[in-house]
Amino acid sequence: MGLIAFWQAGLIFTADDARVSSGGNAVALQSADTSVQTAPVSGRNVGLEEGQVAPDFVFSAFDGKRLHLSDLRGRPVLVNFWATWCIPCRAEMPDLDAAQRLYAPQQFAIIGVNNGEKYKPAQAFIEKLGVHFTEFAYDPDSSVAKRYSVAGMPTSYFIDARGVITKVVAGSLTPTLLKSGVESAIAGYQ
């Protein structure tokens, strides 16, 4: 009986999660891949600290597109790790959505990485909140979260147009932290 509750809550993965229906169309989802190489930028090493180049990864967007983080080079980016059970994640997502619209003229992009959950509960959560990010990343085995050493959620990495991390926030993004993070990503790491 305990396993049924975990399955219904979306905490146990099944092979069916790899092929889901989105608006009546079958969507093929693949697990994220963090084994891709990341080239240094302007002599900066790849790492997880401010001033380092953010590690690249490949992910399936919730519509099935296969993308790299590096596909967004040339734009300031926020990589935000979240989960459906995370109350602070739920609280900050509308502010992230609003920030993306506010900073659209600067081409600000957000990748919301769902940490370790099945597609259907994660998609239902997003739809219920009514938020729209540039992309939502499918990471059912938490490989991207592990690569980024995510210890708790939410966790946010602000990245400039060159791919350099400008700010890391472990925990909730207050409006002040969000604004300073976005502005640091737009300005670029000095």
C-alpha cells in the first residue's frame, strides 16, 4: 500500500514517463545528460562558483525538444532548481515569471530544472501556477541537480551571456535578491 501512495504522488518513475501526452501529442522525453564538455571562456575555469563558467548540460524541455544550456549563450540566464513539494519554490515562481517578462527586452531567459520528479506531476504543478519560463527541464534522476551540487531547493544560478556564473543563491529568491541576480547576469561578471 505504501508503494501505491509513492507512485500516485509521482515519486516512483515508470517507463511510461518517457512518452507522455502534451496537448494530445506524444512527447518523447529523455533524461538529462551532464557528460557534455564545457569549454573555458576568456580563460575562466568551469565550475560552480561566481566567476566560473557554468557546466553545460543537455536536457529535454517539457515539449520534448532536446537543448543544451549553452544554446542560450548570448543571453543572460537563470537556472532555477525546483520541485513540486518545495513550498518556497512555489512561492517564488510567480516572481520569476514576472521577472522574465520585465527583463524580456534584455533577452533574459529562465530554465526551470525540475529536480527528480516525473513529468506529469511537474507539468500539472506548472499549469496550476500558470507560470511560463523560457524552458522547463526534465531531470528525473536529478543528474543536473547533482552536477550543480544542489543541496536544497530552491537553488538559483544566474549566468551572464558568456556563460559565466554571476550569482548563486541557495534558498528562496526575495524580490531584492532576484533583481540583483538578474541585473548581475545582464551586466556580466567583471
